[in-house]
Amino acid sequence: MKIVRKQWPIGQGSFSSSRFSDEAGTEYNYVYDCGADKLSHIKNIVNAYTEQVKIVDALFISHLDNDHVNGLEHLLGKLQTTKLVFLPYLSKVQKLLIILEQDVHGTTPLTAILNPEIWFKDRNVEKLVLLQNPSEEPSDFDAPTKEDIEEFSEDGNLTFENSEQLGEEFVQTVDVGFSSTIKSAETPIWQLVPFVPFIDPSSLRTFNS
């Protein structure tokens, strides 16, 4: 079993990647964000990454600020396929605010904000998962126990399991608490839990009005 995590040196912005692999040749690759203040810089970093990786199992997008997403077009264009993209669910008001900000500061394509299902589907993405804000402040997630760690086997085959069955449709909306678990010989070794912060409903109503 081999686990490689890398925070790529892109300056202002965010691009990190992880790869899990076992002796049988099974791999799981995920990416978190892909953007930088200098577009030429993030393109060079993406070129280096995609020389090693052709298929990404999960791409997590934290938010649509330009320095977190302006390298997505280049990344998706260099990959053979991206199996899952996780994106925060955005209301019409939130989309409008992003568009107004990006009009001044950014280069994020307008279609990616207004119609992410169209934009991502045209770029070899197999499924888009929209993560909704929780209806109430979520509790802490359970951490692995000492027994879980002691049972871990580095020689086990990798398997992957989602906490919720994803359907056949291209776009699916899930609630906070959804997770993807990476296992070795059926023992959980890594859990990916996408999260969007709780927004007080009264604050949101005041803003919308």
C-alpha cells in the first residue's frame, strides 16, 4: 500500500492531490481545487501532474474564487476522464454574487457558474455531485478508533465505498454527511467528507430581501 499526498507549489491559490495504490495495481486519485493567481503557473503545474495521472476518481471544489478554479479547464482538458466532481450547491443569489465578483477579478467561465452540469459534462466528467448546506449545525464526524488503526493491513487490496448510493443521472444533490471511504482489506483507511458550512436561515432571509 502506498499513499502519496502533495500540496503543489502554486503560490496564491490551491491545488493539492493524493494517490492511493496497492500491489495489485489498483489506484485512487483525488484532487482538491485547481487555481492560482498566475494562470500560466497553474498550467505548468497541471502539466506536470497529468504526466503522471490520466484518470481522477474525485475532484473536490471548495468554492468558485478564481484562484481556486481558474486551472480547472486546463486540468479537465488534460485528463482522460474525471469520475466524480464535488461542488457546493449554489442558489441563484449566490451565483449572481459570484458572477458580479468574477466580472471584475476573475476568468472563471460564466457557464461553469450558471450551468455547472453543462460545463462539466462537456469536459469528460462522469458525474457531478452538488453538496447542499446542512439544515442545522452538523455534529462532529466520528474519528477512527484505536481498534480501526490496529486492524489496518498495508497488504490489503483497495476498495472504495460511498455512504450513499449514487444514481445513474449526471447531476445528483446530496446532503452534508455524505462521504467516500477508501478501504484496505475491508478496513477503512481514509475517509473523504466534503463539507459546506452551515448558514443561519435568518441571515439568509435578510440578505435575500
